[in-house]
Amino acid sequence: MTRYIVCSILILWCSFDSRLQGQTPRPEFASGLIRLLREKSVQDDLKLTADQLSQLTKFRTNLYKQNFLSQIPFNDKEAVDEARAQWNAVVDAALKDFLSATQVKRLKQIDLQVKSNTGWGLLTVVSTASISKELAISDEQKTKLEEVRNIIRSESPKLSMERSTSGREGYNTKLKAFREINNRKVEEVLTAQQKAKWIEMIGSKFEGLVDLDNDLYGK
């Protein structure tokens, strides 16, 4: 039993640390946009037509055939950022053939809301190259965000143990509280102008539920 718990913690820690370091996600999560389109709550919010729904499987299959992110070394952040930018361009092009411009914009807004309110939260989002650039995060701010990252790293092993002792619901409750605290720390780093820009980027609140395996959005 002890060995199982230790192994579980190690697996969770590796998964957590890879998120913070920018490790290439597994193919299913190579693009949060693709993953979100599987959710009925997202489909309803976008008001997908019957024809668009019928194209979903083909859309995802064609994109996964093109996925090249798994070939990028996760410890090369520059290479990962470049590959993700290329992959996002591939996804964007496919989405424009599949969704209206309004639907694409809304899907990206939902994606940002879900990412900043699941997993390790806003830090993961604002640390990505594209969002950091759009928000014009300064070098001084990046240093402060790194301090928040270090706090999360130091406190996360204890939280990870909750999955073995508290079950999924208990773990998600404590993870949500932990994330909210750290999201506030990130928000304190942002300027008023950056906060206003962020609010503009995420759009109106997404009221749906999204189940991301080990995490929930909207509960």
C-alpha cells in the first residue's frame, strides 16, 4: 500500500511539474480547443448545428494525424513554444473550415476560462508564450511569477497526497481552494491594464461543466 501511494505521488508530481515547465501534453490534450469540442456544454454554448456536430469526429481524427508535438523534447522550452505556435496555427486553420468566426472566438474564450480555473490555474495560462506576449508581461513580472511557481512546487506534494486519502471529490475541493489562492497571487502581479485585457480575452462567463479526467470546471 505504501509503495502504491509513493508511486502515485511521483506520477502526480511529474505530471504537475511538466505543466509548469511547459512539457508537451499527450496527444489528447495537444490542443484544449479540440478537447473542449467533445463537451456537450461547450457544444451548446457555441450553438453547433447538426451538420457541425456530424463533422466533429472527422475534424478530430484529421488533426490528430497531423499532431507532431509528441516529437518535441519537453525540456527545450524554446522548441516547445515554437512547436505549439505551429500546432495552434494548424488547429486555427482547421477550425475556420469547421466553425464560424464568432464560434472560434468564443471557443478560445472558453478555453482560457477553463485552463485558468482547472489544474494549477492562471499561472499556467499567463506563462505560455502567446498569452504572455498578448498581455505584455514584463521581465520583472516574469520573475514574480516564478516566485509563485516555486511556492506551488513546494506545496504541491502534500496536496497530491490528498488524492489517495480524500478521494476525487475531496481532492478537487482542496485543489480548487489552492488554485484560487495562487490565482490571486498571479492577479496581484498583473497591472490594471493587463487585468482589463484579460477580462476582454476571456469574454462572458462560461456556465457549463467540463470534466477533465482528474479535475472539474464549473463545480
